[in-house]
Amino acid sequence: MNQSRKPYTLVGAEQLSASVYKTGDELIGFRYRFNITRLNNRNGRVDQWFAPADLFAMVKLTRVLAAELADDGCMDQELRSRLVLLAATLDEAIAEVSPARKRHGAIEQ
């Protein structure tokens, strides 16, 4: 089994980032795992303490993770389809709660 200590990919949204790890092979199948960390902009430290305002970044990060994992050719087709749908649904949700929403070419404040 391929047990790489290096991340398969790194993704991020705002101050959050995720390292995605992919293990396994074609014979036994692949397994994906990821972690989430937060960069403190004031002191440059990385931690796993989150605040309520981080929830918006978590949704954005979840959207990026879903799209990135769905793009992998080794992913099960049913799960890939569900992740594509999740990413599209989260796109709509993110647009809905964004501070400045676009309506008919104008920005709504």
C-alpha cells in the first residue's frame, strides 16, 4: 500500500487550508483523508481553533475540497457525482450569503 507522508494536494479558502492525503492503489482501492488548519493573520501561527466567523470559510473550503476530490480519476463514480453536486450546491449557498450579491448585473448591498 502506498503510504505517502506527503499530501496529495493542498487547498485553501480565506484563512483556512486543508492537506489532502491519498493512500492505496488500483488493486485495493484508494482512501482519502484531509485535515483543516487555520492561519492566524496576526501572529502567523497555524492552529485548529476556529471562531464563528470561520464557518463561512469552512463552507468555502468544503466547496473547494468537494470539487478537488471529484476531479480525481480514482474516485468512485457515485461518490464523485455526489461531490460534484455538493460543490454546485455550495456555490449557490455561498452566493446567497455573500455580503455583496449580484442581481441582474448590479451589486446588491
